[in-house]
Amino acid sequence: MTSKRILITGLSTYWGGRLAQALEQDPAVETVIGVDKRPPKVALERTEFVRVEDHHSLIRRIVQAAEIDTVVDTRLVADAIVTSPRLAHENNVIGTMNVLAACSGPDSCVRKVVFKSSARYYGCEQDDPAFFTEAMRRPKPARTGIERDVVEAESAVREFAERNPGTVVTTLRFANGLGPAVRTSYTRYLDLPLIPTILGFDPRHQFLHEDDIAGVLEHAVRTDLAGVYNAAAGGASPAARFARGAGCATRRTLGERRRNSSTSSS
């Protein structure tokens, strides 16, 4: 393991906290520092929390002072219900550029950057292929604000990697996360007493358990994996099937068939 001194941005997020809990248990990791506007939501033992905004100058000071070699950015918001479009853009795009700027420079000690992205990058169109590989780009322009944010954020990460060939840059495109501790649009949908589905429209979905999402992030820290990686469970399930599999009662309704989905990725 080459990562010894690790900075986690977005420590107050569920994924940032889970990653910090895992890394601080490893004696080979010398330092774990987490930065965020809000305090962490999980119990941490030796992770140092620094309350800071997403300003590159402030994060750069921490990176230089602590001699950080690995930065993991877990801040991305991929669920439209979490915040407003304006705040989501500031966090997802402007915030990402600031984090990357803090890792840049000829005197930077950062040798690895892990960016938690989303399968939202690919969008959702009626003529999409059954599965996307990492080499595929979006076939059509982004439709929603969150999708545009993800595309812009990944573009900034890709440009950073091109400008810093000596830095290992890993982008992880996560499918929708599910688990007992996760609260998203999907979990709220499945919590309804009666799940509405649209007659004649049964879109396929992919998911990933919350423990696997945390495990993928930890693996990316422990292993040098340059490039883009999709993270999802094998196969896909129609909406009606996974609702029934979760023990939910469903009811088919008439409605306008939408060409894009309002659901989210982790």
C-alpha cells in the first residue's frame, strides 16, 4: 500500500465517514484527515477533522502541512432531492475544481487522487445500450442539472490527470446504492406503502450495496488504479421486479412515459 497520509474531502457524507472508519483501523496508514463544512456523522477514532470550506487555498495548506500523498474526494451529490440545483453545482463542479487545484503544482506531494463519481455520467435514454463500458461516452447531451454536474466534474478530473501524469487518478462511477443505512430517492420510493409503476414502462436498474461502495473506495486507496471504473452489481433488474423482491406492493398506473429518469445514483 503506497497511501500513508490520506485526506478525505466530504467527511460528513456517509461514504466519507465509512472510508475514514476503515482506513483508521489500518496501522500502515499514518494519518487520516477529513475536511468538510459539517462535522462527521459517524464515530471516528484517530481521523482528524478540519472544518473548512471548499476553497483550494485552504485545502492546499492542509495538503502541504500534513504532507498528504492521497486525496479522496467523496463530496459529489448525485441525488437531486438532497439540495438545490445551484448548491449542487457549486459543490459538484466548483468544489471539485477547487479540490483538484489544491492537489496541483510542481511542489505538490499528492501522488494519488480518487474521485467518487456516479453512473449518472451516462444519462438515461430510451435507445441506450443495455450496458455501458468505461470507454463509452454519453451518446447524447446531459438532460438534468445533476447529469451536467457529473459530466463537468469528470471533465475537470480528466484534465487534471492529463496535466499531472505522475499522479494516479482514479474515477469511480457508482451505480445506485442500497442498504439499511442509506437514504436516497430510491430508498424513499421503496418505503412507500404502495409503489406506483407506470403501465407499459418498466426501466431496468443496477444497484450496489452500501458495504460494497465503501469497499470499492477503500480498494482504490490501497491499490494504484489509474483510469475510470464502473462500480455496480452484475446484471440489471426491471423496476417492478426489484420492488417485488424488496417485499413492496406495487400498483400500475397510467402516466406519460418519460424519456429520462428522475432517479439517482450514489
